Amino acid sequence: VYGTFTPETQTDEELINRLDYDAIFGTALNRFCVQAAVGHPLTVYGKGGQTRGYLDIRDTVRCVELAIANPAEQGEFRVFNQFTEQFSVNDLARLVTAAAAKLGIKVETARVPNPRVEAEEHYYNAKHTKLLELGLQPHLLSDGLLDSLLNVAVKYAGRVERSLIMP
């Protein structure tokens, strides 16, 4: 899940969602935005081919609403993969670097040994069509959203615990 704002949280800055960037709860996207904001190289773990599904925070509750509003038939088993896009770590590094450049932030990328026990490159092609079929109109990762994430990271850069950036 990425993003810091929902229509509800935008009504008051005190309601902003947290932006996890640490090795436990943070996503690579959040970590890269924070790293760009504080002038730390983007840390790509290993080969950077790790691919995952991503979902805008505004779509998380909508997915649950759609599942509840459209219950399964008697005896039917359904699985909803709750994501709308797939990106590799390398993809995210490129996207953040480009978005940061548009904001005048120079970003470098550093490859570091992968601290996780995982395949650094693998086939990942999970399906996520069922929620779309139920009417989900996803908010996709765009330059505007990346600008928003980067601007939040820059605004609160003074609060970043630099010791949490690296695993």
C-alpha cells in the first residue's frame, strides 16, 4: 500500500497517514521517497528484480466495500488479490529518480547486498481482475502521486530516523 492521503485525511493535516520507510513495515516505494528527500542514495537490494503488487491507500477500503457488496454464492470460494499494479524494485527506483528530478532533487542509486532471504529475480504475474470486474476504479501510480509522496517526504525530512533507512 502506498500513499499518505485519502479524502478524509486531507481535511486536516493532523490526520495524515504514516509513511513507513523502515525495513520491517516500509515499502520500497516509501523508502525510496524518503531516501530521495534526505539526500541518501536509493538502496536497491541485490539485483532489484523483486516484483510485488502495489495498491493506492485510497483503494484499500474500496476493495473491501466491493467484496462485501458482492458476496460469494453459496459454496463459492473467491480470492481477491488486493493490488492494482506490479513493479520491481528497479522499476520503483527509476520512477522515483525521474519524479525527484522533476522536483529538482538529484538522486543516486546504490546496489546493496540483499538482507532478505528471497529470490532476487522471479516470475511474478499475479492476477487481480476480480475487483476490477466488481467495479474498482483504481488510482494508479502516477507522476502526480509520486510528486505528492516526495513532497510529504521532503516536508517531514527532519523527522526521518536515518538509522532506520538501512536494514
